[in-house]
Amino acid sequence: MLICQITDLHIKAARRRAYGVVDTAAMLEACVAAIAALAPRPDVVVATGDLVDYGRDDEYALLRELLAPLHMPLYLLPGNHDGRDALRRAFPDHPWLRQHDEFVQYAIDEYPVRLVAIDTQVPGHGRGELCARRLDWLEHTLAARADAPTVVLMHHPPFRTGIAHMDLIGLAGADELARVIARHPQVERLLCGHLHRSIHARFGGTVASVCPSPAHQIALDLTPGARDDFVLEPPGYQLHQWDGMRLVTHTAVLGDWGPRHPFRQSGRLID
Ligand SMILES: [Fe+2]
Ligand SMILES: [Fe+2]
């Protein structure tokens, strides 16, 4: 099974640039075109939050248009920039967005790897939270299929990254989450967003990872008082391949890097 992850799309109405600089709509178009052309084709695409910038209906209408060329099942979840109700309104054909009455969290059981999405959003805030109600749901959902290799999808990563201004809007409830995850060793990975760059950490007996954005990346600055800047480094997405044993992750970089070059000619290494 091949899982494609995209995250932090930050689409704005009328294709306005984010922060006056980032053409997020054009950058998502380029990302979608790259994914649609992939061979082998991903079985699913998961989008781990900050799908739009202000959680508005007109932003989700544009998002829907931009994602339309993806002809594989698409699983969306909210980040701190999203609106649960507007997201549900824009995707009425995604019934799993309503599996839970309050939070946008759901389990998908149709694939060799089970997808379990949890909602870390706190409306009106940049930070995230996993309250007792969300964690209880996760505990019961994971316990229901202890035998199924599972990835947990969430927006806020559950660990301190060392990027100070992002850690200030990190996740409350991460210690409790670690205890839940540790009780369920079928969890192969926690796939996260929010940080707009590729980051990995050990967590709850498994690995938690963050996927880059197809638009802007958070500046890599590990100084204690790091300013909250972004940078237009090469954007990307990730491919997570399940081989029946483990989930292997590749980060794909978007952009024109020229043609592929052969190592060999007529079977011999080119000297
Ligand atoms: Fe974001
Ligand atoms: Fe975020």
C-alpha cells in the first residue's frame, strides 16, 4: 500500500498569496499534478491539516477545485487554520468527516494499513490539544483492531521540535497520547503536519513524523528565541510505502531539477 501525504496547503480565497508572498494555490496545483502523474499510483492521499488559511467556505471551495485532479481516495483532517463545519460542508461526499459528532476524527478500515485520524484543533488558537474525550475515542478505536497495522494522522506533532515559536503552539496532551500509543504496538507511525518541514522523533514506542508543505516551509532555526519566519525552500510531500512489514517513508521534492541521468551506458558505469 502506498500512502501519499500532503499537508499545510494554506489555500486562500481568490488565490490570494499567503503573507503577501506565497502563491499557495499555484504551488498546490504543481503538487497535485506531480502526484496525479506518479507511477505506481498512490492508493490514498492523506492531507494532515491547515488545508486552508482561515477556515472559510470560499477557501474550501477553491481547495476542492485544486484537489479535483487527484483520482484516488482523499482523507482530510483539520489543523489550527481550518474550520470543522466549513470543511464538512465543502466535502459532503466524505462521510467519514462526520464519524464523530464533535471532532473531525475517524477510522478507515478498507486498506492493508488502517488509517486513524485524530483532531488536535482548538478553535481560535494556533496550539493543539488532545482532551480526555478525544483520547478515549482513540484508545477504543485502536483497541477495536489490535491486529491491524495502523497509521495515526494528526496535525500538531506530539513532541517538541526545537523550533521555539512553533513549540509555543505545540500539542497539549502529548504525554497522555504517548501512553495510549504505547499500549497499541500496531501503530506503525504518527503522520503529522504543522511544522512545514520533514522532522522525525521516537514517540510512544513508535515514530512520529512531520511532512513538508507543498508551499512555504518554517525556517530551520534552533536558537532559543527563533523568530517566526518562513522560507521558500524546495517544497514537497511524502510517500509512505507499506511492504507488509514496515512503513518506509520517502520525501519527494517539488520543482524542475532537470532530467534523470543514467549511471551506466551499454551496461558499464560511465567513467
Ligand atoms: Fe501550517
Ligand atoms: Fe498548523
